[in-house]
Amino acid sequence: MNTVQQLYHYCRTPHLGDVEEIVQINRLALPENYSMGYFIQLIKQWKDTSVVSIRNGKIIGYIICKVEKKSLIAFKRRNFPRGHIMSVAVHPEYRRQGIASEMMKFVLNRLKYIKNLKEVILEVRESNRSAIRLYQKFGFKKESVLKRYYIDGESANLMVLKKL
């Protein structure tokens, strides 16, 4: 295999055939492990606002993002419609190569075409400094802290991007 083939890399929307690889990356890269059924449901509904990163025909990262039209929790006032980045992961062997940035550009570009989109939100572990820096690079700002958000008791920063 020549060097060009070894470095062949691109982003595309996910499809159901990607779910097993997405679940594998989720298990390797994140403490929050979601079920295959959860990913199937999200990809069926939100493939056009999500992305997978491919290198040499293998998925090496993903971002799953949905568009919320209203809150399921009545007391939570938010701007709708909004993008909600549900999960971001890059295979540990491919970190620090700009993969997450490339995928974030892809997703944010897709979200620009959602009519009347007010904002994009995400939750990130307070301890995940590299992810927080990535999101800040794209203009996300910390809005609040969600105490004991994760199953292990760690709090999350709720981050918001107001302008796409």
C-alpha cells in the first residue's frame, strides 16, 4: 500500500451499517457507553446532522447531533430549535490529529442549513480539558455546570454556541 492510500481520509454522514464500528469507538474512547439500539435510533433520525470520520475504509471517529424542536422537561427554558451534540468520540489511536475538529466543522456546516436554528448545545465532562478547548475554538461558551451529570458523579459543563 502506498503512502497516499495509507492517508486516505474523509468525513461523511453515518448509516446503519456503521453502528457496530461506532459502538466500538464509543466503548474505547468514552466512559459513557451507549447501547447499539440508542445509536441505531439516533442515526435513523439524525444522520444528516451527524458525521463519521473514515480512514482507509475504517471508521475512526464520530459525532452524533440531533435537532431538538422543544424541551421534554417543561421547566427548562431553552431556545428552539437547537442542535444538540449528543456524543463525540475519536478512536484513541487517532487522537491529536485534527479528526474531531474536522468532524465538528462538518456538523456545524450541516446545522447552518436548519431553518431558524437558535443555538447548538453540548455537555462535556469538567475534567475533559482537551474537549473543552476544542469546543471553545469553535465558539462554544460555558453556560452552566450540571452537577453530578454523569453516572460516575462527575459534573458536566453545559456549553452553548449561539451563532453558527
